[in-house]
Amino acid sequence: MLKTLDPGARSLVTSAFVTEGVQVDFTRYERDFPRHVSLDPLSRVLDHGMTKFDDPPEADKWLGPRVHAALRLTRREASERGLWSYLGLVPFQDYVRWRFPNAADTRFAGPPHDHALGRLWWGGELLRNGSDYTDVVTGLHIQDIPNSFRFDIFHRRVLSVAAVRVLGTWRNGSSATGRQANRLLQAMNLALVTLAIDADIPDPGAEGDETWLMAAPEAERLVSDDLPVGPNDSRVPDDALAAATELVTAIATDINLAE
């Protein structure tokens, strides 16, 4: 069952825990999550991913859509930092150590863009186009993109999807380098200060698919080769995506991203 941890649990995240794997009992800091959320599907997905991939970073693009589909949360719920602290410190610390062998404490209990599981879940949420996770796979393939989830542009789904699609084919059909992705995303974030995005590129928002949220994920389908199906909301209109892609491409040209 999903739980959260009180902030006081951070006092137990010592260097011995982080670097040496010394076991710690966090029980006294555990609190019940407001609703029933099973962790069995997420456990199955992570176990399968650790078996399937020899190179942990390569697993990100496979895991991202499946972590999001396995752990069905609203954005409000996923903004609760104690939830991610619980997941990283209690049931899934083995995954954190596998993915980040020299992990800092933020990989266990840090902000979403650093947290080993938070970065995957938010990758699925911020980069999906409605129920379609295809762009999530592209986005998590470029390692510098999750590091930029704190940028304002990722609050705008249409810009997130457009940026990933431009970066995914930037080098004659191949994905951009991490350095190029970082440069473009920083330039886009800066551009939002001066551009009236809402006037020209309406955002679909996030209505919320209650049926998907409350349905129990099917673990067998999650670990198959087929991408899972996400919530049926927040689909980006084709015309808005075309306008956003034109904007992203113009910014990339302005900063000479090809160099």
C-alpha cells in the first residue's frame, strides 16, 4: 500500500544509508495515504525493468510510461514530496541503488526532477499526449530532459511535447545530444518571460480521467513490449502542436542549436 513519510524521516537518511546500504526503520514516520493505491503493479514493473536492462540509464525510456501507468495519481497527489520519500526510502530503495549506484540522498527523497522514481512518473505525466506515451519514450531517452523538469515550459504540455519532438529528430532524424537539449530547454524557458504563449497556443489543461485513475493497472500488460495506455485527457490539438513546434524550431534556430 502507498504511504507517505513525514519530513522528520530525512534525519535518518545518513551517509551510511545512502552509500553503504545500512538498513533503517522508517516506520514511526510513515503515514497512510488518503486513498487505497496498491504498489504491486509498480513493484512488478521495476523488478521487470531491472531484469530486462543491463544498462540502468537505458531503462528510463521503457520504465517512464509504465511507472506512470502503474502508479495512478493526480498531479496534486504527486506533488506531495512525502509520497516520493516513502517510495524511495522504504519499498523501492533497491531500485534507487540499481539506477544510481553512487546515488545522492536526493535520489531517495529529493525534489521530483532528482528523485529516482519521481523523475520517471513526472516524465510520463508531463510528456504524454493524452493517453499516448510515445513522446515520453523519446523524452526519457535524452538524459538531460528529466533534469529540466523544474523549468516552467514543462507546465505547458503543448510546449513539452513540441520540444521533445523537435529534439527527438534534431540530428537528421536522430535525437539531439544532452547538451543540445539542455541549451534549447534553457532558451525556451527564458523565452517564456517575453512571449504571450496563451494568446497564440492554447493549452488543453489537465481535466483528469477519473475512470483511468481509479482502475487497477494490469501488471501483465504493463511489462509487455507494448506501451501502456494513459489517461484519456489533455490531448494536445494538432493546430496547437503545429504552432508550438514552429516556435520551438525558431528558438532552436535563433540559438544556433546545430552548432
